[in-house]
Amino acid sequence: MGDPQGDGRLSIVLVEDDRGDAFLVEELLAEAGLSVDLRWARSVADARPYLRPGVHCVLLDLNLPDAEGLQALHTVLERVPGAAILVLTGHSDEQRGVRAVAAGAQDYLVKGQVDGGLLAKAIRFSVERKRVEEGLRKLREAALVAQENSRLERGLLPTALLADPRIGHRTRYRPGRSQTLVGGDFYDLVEADDGTLFALIGDVSGHGPDEAALGVCLRAGWRTLVLAETPPERMLPALNRKIIRHPYPRMVFATVCMLVISPDRRVVHQYLAGHPPPIALAGPDTRQLPERPSGPALGIFEHSEWPPLRLELPPEWTLLLYTDGLFEGRTGRGRERLGEDGLVRLLRARPQPGPDPAHWLDEVINEVQQLNGGPLTDDVAMVQLSFHPATG
């Protein structure tokens, strides 16, 4: 519901078929000195042009030619859900006023028992009560959204299964500005019994609960494959079948980057399914890992291949895995996008992660948002993975 108009007046619509009663209401408001913008209509149909956003209060007679009793109330509630409704009843119909309050009106008044002061007080009370109700409703909605976010995050953002103390990791997930729920970005880290380290990050196309649920499904399915000691070359085909055979009402796909790091932490096999490769953080030598070979995003073709790329790792290393929301924002120069190359240049110019890598991830996201001129439209997921042999 809007605040009073700039000149302090309340916008009021009076729906009353009796000219005498309508004149009396106008006189009582003038007597009370209440500053209002009053519109009068004889019926609900005549009132429709006035029932629009910005109306503070509707004075509603419950006996109208085209809508009687609660029918008129329900119509007004649908037209202006943010307005306070003060119903007017006859001497012998007080119970109808009580029922109207139970059905959504803020208060009721009995005709002939009202003076100017009481009418003005009732209007102010109704408007303030509606304001409080709207505030409580928004708080309840925010609480429900927070609960839903928490449930989805527990599935999308799991606890890493790591035993090697030499491995450091930090993660960040930030929903895009248009999202009330977490989206379809997901990640996971699992260390197998033989010391092999598996890392995954992915992004389901689209936004909303269905995409978030698919992200949970893929992440959980991938962890199951790892714990079942499935050969790495069979993992992405298995996730691909999971999407292809899932009965979605429209086509969805997921981009994925999977890393398989040897127990001695000197070799990594990279599997890409339409996803950008990780960035090796090394100060001025920061660079993106090769993008080829790679395969298509999961869920597009029923049969495809995702060949691995074998890479040697230095004795000490830090890798950054991320989703495309991190580099799809603008650079502040017209419509130019940051892009993957721009992200690499930004990371080269930044100090390397210090004792608090999580804080460093937040700083990177904030810098990208500043370049964009505001919050990013897409979700951002980041995983920083590092190896420090002196920790062992």
C-alpha cells in the first residue's frame, strides 16, 4: 500500500449507492478536517476506474445494486489488495460487518452512529492496520523464502569430503539479483579412499525451483558415482543420461567441469562439458587452463564423449573453478562484457588469496559487480582449491 500523497492527502474511494449517505460522509470528513482525495461511486462497477494502486482506503457499503454483502468486499479485495477497507452497515446489520472484518476488511461502522471525529479515527486506524498487516505478510514471505533457500542450499552446497590436510578449499554461492531462490549452480569436492581428489562445478540452464532441483540431483548423483568408485570416464555419460531420461516439460541442459587430481597432487585430468575451464592463480602468471579437448553440455545429445585433458601441476598450486555468472556482467564500458579473458586479467591484477581465502572470493565477486554497475543477473558459484605440501 502506498503512503499518503505528496500533499499529505489520503486517497479514499467511497462506494455508496445512496446520495444522501454519500453527502453525509463528505460532510463528516470536512468536519473532522481530514485531508482526503475522495472519489464517490454508486456501485462496484462504477468504482472500478478508481480502484487502482495508490488508494489508501475504500469506504464500502455492503448493500449495493450490483453486489451485496461479502461479494462486494471480495471484488474490492481483488482489485486493490493493498488498500484498507472500512465497511458501512445499517443499524440492524452489525453482524454482517463482523463477518466482513473476518473476511479481510479492517473495520466496520454503523451508519447513523458516526460523527466526523469517529470516521476520521476509523479511517486512520484502518490504514495503519493495513500497513502493519502488509508488513507482517512480507516478513512471513521473506521467512518462507529463507527457509526454502536453506533447504535448497543444503542440497546444492554440500560439505566437502576431504581428508588430506594439505588441501585447502573455499566456496562461495551468490544468487543473481532476479532470484528469490537459489538457482541451478552446484559444486562438490570428494576425496576417494585412495587419495584421489574429485572436484565438480556445474550450472543448469534456466532459473527456478526445477533447475535448482536438477542441480541437487546431479550433484548427489555425481557424489554417489565417486563413492561407488565409478571410473571417471563414465561419470559424465551417467549424468548425461540422468538429464536425457528425466521427464522435464522443456529442454534443459547443464554445463560441467570435473577435475580428477592424483593422490600425489601432481597430475590433474580435466573433463569439460560446455563449461569454462578453471583458472590457475599465480599472481602475474595467472592463466586459464586449456579449453580443449571438451564435450557438449550435458542433456543435449544422448550419446557423446567427454575426453580428459591430462595436465601436470606445479609443486604448489591454487585453482579457481567458477560458473559463467562471474564473467557475464558488463565492464562499465557500454554493453561490453567482462568475458573469460577479462576475468583472467582482473585476477592477475589482484593480490593473491591470503589467510582468509573466503574473504578473497567475496572481494572478487564485489569487484565484478562494481564493474557491472550493480548486482549480477546470473547466479555465481566459485570453488577455490589449493595444495600446500608444507601443511602435511
